[in-house]
Amino acid sequence: MTTSAGPRSTEPLVTVWKRHFHLATDGSASHAKGLALHRNGAVGQIHAAPGRFSAAVTVKKAALKAALSFPELTEEQGQALTARLVDVPAAVADLLAGRLSAAIADLLAERVPVTADAPAGGGDGATGSRVDGVCVVPGADEIRFSCTCPPGRSGRVCDHSAAVGHAVAERLAGGASLLLTARGMRTRDLAALLRARVTDTVPGALPADANGTVRADQAYSLWTHRPRRRPGAEDRNEAGAGVCAETGAGRRAGDGPDSVDPITDALDDPPAPCPPARELAWMTEDAADRARALLAGAGAAGRPHDELADVVRVLATPDGVHRIPDAVRATGHDEAALRASMIGYRHGGPAGAHAALAPAPVPDAVLERARDAVRTSRALSLGGIDVVDGALTDTTAGVQLRPGPDGRWFPLTSFGGEWRPAAGCSADPVEAYRAARRARTARPATR
């Protein structure tokens, strides 16, 4: 038989199949006659089984059984094909979700190398397969024809088996799952190989289309198969849980209004104008909390609807500042308070928005222990730290710490006679105090 060269990497699956199939017929007139039979509707349902395609072909009221057979993919060859997909985040996302997209099909049609000890099947010739590698389309030298007609019984290509080959080409235009099944590797088998390769790795960034759009279903698929936890996350959770338990602020440990799973810290921000990844995590958690409350029943005791967080979340978007007059009327807070809440939200999420307006109520003992810890941590005692209106205030330094509804301490600095939220909220009041001092040093001394 004629031996084909390896397909160019830009050729899609159907093109490669047609070329290999045509070469497998070795210039027989049955190739053209089989196309005519297929176009006239002579080929029935295509059946895919490991190592073969088969179908009934009806010619002049005679029903014949024709088939194309070829080797199944070995495990090493499957691993080689999977390795080609790992570097394409969109392909990883689709396959992990059980979708075999056209883009994946075309990637599988590319010839990829196999390991030196892997079997040579999958190429176009006995020698060429070892050099050229493997693709999901069987090589021309691997395709065998059979049929219940006299020529087909002797293993020769006939009009009927050629018609099946043309029918397969038409089916492959709708996806590669049929060919994968015939090669002994179903979509879920390929997905399992891919999942084993991407375990404990962070997938690359998803590419955006010409309009800058990233598919949400692909982003979700990658997110659900992310590494379970980053190193050190357990320690951060335990620290936050201790403060929440001490202050009695909220529900179970790590389940306050800003209890973002630390794994979201590893996510890349989506393209503009989408909110940053951390804000998306806050919105996702808030939606989950409300869903739990709804499922538990209208009379269930749970966290009330947080209207302030909803309003501030909108104001914190790039175009949200234009909505401040409406927010003033809706919430009853003045513009200065809402702007402070916006800053607090950007630094600490929903809990930061609330702390920017007022400290969360906590026991006096908690405030006193926090004050003592901050005093002890200071190298120089240049002023007192007072407990006033539920917050810790260092008037000399111009900084304040407010307990938030999630058990963390939120730093603020004095500016123009007002308290402005600063970055660096922490479950440790000492760390929050240090963040407040750093922010105060960087801010002009306006009184």
C-alpha cells in the first residue's frame, strides 16, 4: 500500500481521516463508487467498537455488512496524545468537563511523539510510525477493509467498505468521540488520563477570544479541578477561626461574611472589566450563603440579607461611582460614609465595608486583650491606646483598629478629621496595628 507522510499540525481531524482513508484504498475505483453510495443514502447507522467501524450497506435491495478495522491505541500512545492537550488550558477545561470540542479533536489529529519503549502503532508505516509518532487517526497502512460481498470476504477494499469510510468522515465532522471509541479510548478514558496529569498543578490562563471574552464554563471547569489547598492555608484558617470563636462573631469557624477559601488567592484575575478574582470569590460565597438559607426554609435562622454589601459591591466596580447619589437615597448613608465603605470593601470585602462605618460589637475583654497585645508589641510607648466606642485608638500615631463582623481587625488612619480604611486587616491585632502605622506613614499629615 501507499505510505503517507505525517499530517501537518494545522490540519483538522476530518482532513486527516480523508487523506489516510484515501491512501488506504490504494487508488482503487471503489473509493469514488463508495462516495456515490454514501451520497445516495446506502450506508446505515455507523457502529463504533474497539478496533473497528461497521455499518449495513444496502445495494439493490441487498443488505451487506461492511467494516473498517485498525489497531486500538495503547496506553503509551494515549499518554502521548494527552500530553499534547496539557499545554492548552481551553482543551483541559473542556475535557475535564467531559466535552470533546472541535478544537480538541483537531489537536488529537496532530502527530505527537511516543516514548522510545512504546509500541509503534498509530503511524502510517511500520518504520514511519516510530519516527513520526502517533495521532488519533489510524495510519493508511493500518486500515483494513472487510465486507460480506465476495471481494470484501477476501480482505480487499470494495464499494461497500469504501462507502463506510466516507460515512465515517461525515460523522467525524460532528466530533471525535466516534473515532476515540473505535480506537479503544472513550472520552472519559482520555479525560481520566488528563486528570491524572494535571493533579496538583495550577492550569494556565484561559485565552480570550477576539472580543476579550473568556468562556465561563471553561473557567469553572478549571476552578473545580484546581489543587485542593495551598501550603500554609490550614494555618491561616486556624488563626482566623480562633479569633472568630473568641469574639463570638458569626457562625462556624471560617464562615464569616468574608470567609473566602484561601485557594481563591491562587486564581488569576479575569480580563477587564470583570471584577478581580477575590471580589468574585466574595460574591460567590454570598450567593452560596443565600442559597443555603433558601434551602433551609424561609423561617430558618441565618445571616440576614446584607444590603450594604450589595450596594457597596456595585459602587466598587469601575463604573459604580456614578451610582453614589442613588446609593445615598437607598441606604440613608451620606456620600462620605459610602466612599469609606467602598475603600473598606476593596481592602477587606463585605466585612471591611461594615467596619468602615462602625466597629462590630465584641466583648470588652476581647478589646482589652487586643490593646495589651498591641502595647507589648510597640518598641516605644509614645502615646496611649484607648478603647473608645468599641475600637482601639492611638491618637498620637493617628491610627485606629476596629473589630469586624468576621473576627478580624481592620486598620484605619486619621485623614482630614476622618477615619479612612487602610489595607492590612488581620486576625492578629498586632499585625493590623503595624499595617495601620505603615499606611499612616505613607499618608500626608493632613489635620
